[in-house]
Amino acid sequence: MLALVAAMLAVVPLTRSIPVVFAVIGVTWAVVSVTTGTIVTQLAPASIRGETLGAYSALMAFAGGLDSIIGG
């Protein structure tokens, strides 16, 4: 019984920190999703900028689909 109480007490701080973890993930994703398109645009040569952005967008869509399959 004591082990069960100890395990429950160990989980309480974890459950209180979950919203903070999700907030950090959300802010990080917002920064990454906004800045990566700009970085790709700046690094790509002008002659193939459209192709580069198309490939980047396709890979991001593929990664999002794969993430949905893996993550559930």
C-alpha cells in the first residue's frame, strides 16, 4: 500500500507540468514553422527558389502525415 501511495505522489508533479510542456511545444512549433520557410527562401538560389519551396512544402506535408500515423 505504501508503494502505491508513493507512486501516486510521484505522478502528481508530472501531471501538473503537462500543460507547461504542451505550451513549450506549441511555442516551439510556431517559431519553427514560421522561420523555416523564410530560411529556405533565403538559402535557395533565385533560379530554383520555386522548386525548393515546393519540395520543402511537400516534405512538410509528408512529415505531417507520417507524424499522424506514428503518433496516433
